[in-house]
Amino acid sequence: MEYRTLPHGGEKISVIGLGAGGLHNAGPKEIERTIEAAIDAGVNFFDFVATNDTPFEPMGRAVGRHRSDVHLQVHLGADFSRHAYAWTTDAKVAIAEFERRLAVPGVGYADFGFIHCIDESADLDRVLNGGIWEYALRQRDAGVIRHLGFSTHSVHIARRLLATGEMDLGMLSLNPMYDYTDESVYGKGEAADRATLYQEFERASVGISVMKPFAGGQLLDAAASPFGAALTCTQCIQYALDRPGVLTVLPGVRGMDDLRDILAWVNATPAERDYSALATMAPQSREARCVYCNHCQPCPAGLQIGLINKYYDLACLGDDLAAEHYRNLERHAGDCVGCGHCDKRCPFGVAQSARMAEIAAYFGA
């Protein structure tokens, strides 16, 4: 395993971490065995949020045997009060749920207290002014939280949180699918803004932990990938690790088989890690598939069209967290007025107004 140094604090963090979003698919014994096997392989960074609350206790048992040697991201705003994942900016609920996570035997404290998945300015305002932010700062001062962090899918929100000067780590969705925007061209439009953001993290000495390195599995499936070809887990992990500011990549696992696939990166050859094939790949505009480039913006009705598409595509692949994030957007696909502005601006020929109707029907609103 390789390790990178947290700029603020100096902790050594394994370049491969572990997401728990799919661990509910395994039984308690396999969850515990998977975490132990990851730690034995040198993984020392874990995201402590899941689709439901099934994984927490077995994760806590495994982590607790190595607590001083591992790092946990514990989220402020992830709500499991009804046993399934939900999202909240209600300070009372967020704080109670955060403290329930810390009370899991084996946990005790948060190496990283994370402001959880804020994608819109109004939600961030509620966090900063509604009690969650004050609580996070207070717990950091008390040592219950060792470092502050955040997760977001929004470049704008990431910049606002970086500007607080209080953050040590930010969690972003990062993969070639989200970074490529124009056919046969890398680094234009939104991609340029994302690339600049990664550099801003590095300049601010704030690390990046990576979620969605495989784009919810789409990059591993030639039929689902906008590039028309499949990449490997190892290629996707290496791609993320080569972006500025990235400390660790946290693929989600469902058990031991997924863990073995991810850990293949450790002993992979340079040729196996090489993702230069991306230079010959491009989103296939003839397939009229949204690649979240946001060339359709600004939407006259205020819809975040790229984000709506992204959450929908991930939800269709079984990502319950993405579905919940969609539901918490201020404006949904059903708010589309059918003006055709996005249809005319899409460089990939997607009939976005029709797709909004499709998405609205899928989510039932």
C-alpha cells in the first residue's frame, strides 16, 4: 500500500480507502471480515456512511481493534434515524445521528467530521447558520472531531467551503466521465473548472478524498460508459490518484470479492495502471447521452440539468444515495417548462426536455 500525507496534521493516509455504501449487501460476519482484510492490506481510511445502518456495528467492531491506526470520515447530515439513509440539514437531527455514529462500539471519535453532501447554496446557508457548523467547530476544539471536512458534487459549494479556511479534507466525485465534457477534447468547459478546483485544493493544502471513482460502475461497463469502452478498476483508481490534491480514493464495496478487485491496484504493473487509452476515447455524441457537461446552462427554469442527469443515471444503477440526493434538490425534473433551451445547446444531441419528463416519471414527481 502507498500512503500520502494529510497537509494539515501530517497523518499518513492510504491511497486506497473504503466506502461503505454497498456493504449492507453483505452479512455482519462478512462486513467485519472485509474491513479486517482491508486493514491487513494496509487500508487505513474508511467512510462511515452507508445506504442503511446495517454495516455500522460490524465495521465498528473491526475498526475498534485497530482504532489508533485507522481514520474514519463520520458525516454530519446523514440521517439513519429510521434505519435507512436520509439526508438532513436539521441541526438537531444531524447532531443526534452524528453522536449515534460515534457511540458505535469501537468508534469513539471522528478523525474527520464531515459536513455531509451539500450541493446547493441554500442548504449550505442552513448548515453555516443553523447550528451544524457551530457544533462542528466546537467538537473539533474539544477533540471529538480531529479534522473538519465536507462532501459535495458542486464546484461552487466546494469553493465556498474551502473559503472558510477551516477544512482539512473535501470529498468529491472524481472520475474521467465527470471530467471529460467535449467530444475528443479533454479540459474544456466544466472539465477546466473542475481541474482548476483540484489545483485550488492543492494550493489551499486541503486534501481530496474521492467518491464515485467508477461513476457508479458505468466506467467499468462498455455498454454504460459514455466512452463506448470499459476501463478497469485499476485504471480508474490511478486516474483519480493522478489529479492534484487527491490523497485517497474510496470505492464502495459489497464484500470480499469487491475488495479483491480494488486491491488489485496495489500490485498492478505500470501497464495495468495506464489509462492513456482515454486519449482515444470520447463521449459518443451520436448516442445522445448526457455526460453532465453543463453546456445547457443556464436553465431558464433554474434546473441543475447535469446534476439531475447524474443522480438519475446513478439511481438507475441502484445507487440509493444518489436517488436521495436527487430528492433533496430544490428543483426537480418535473419543474422543467419544456422551453427547449437545453435541447438547442446540448453538444451531444440529447433531447433534455424529453429526458426531464423521463426522469420525473422515474422518481414519481
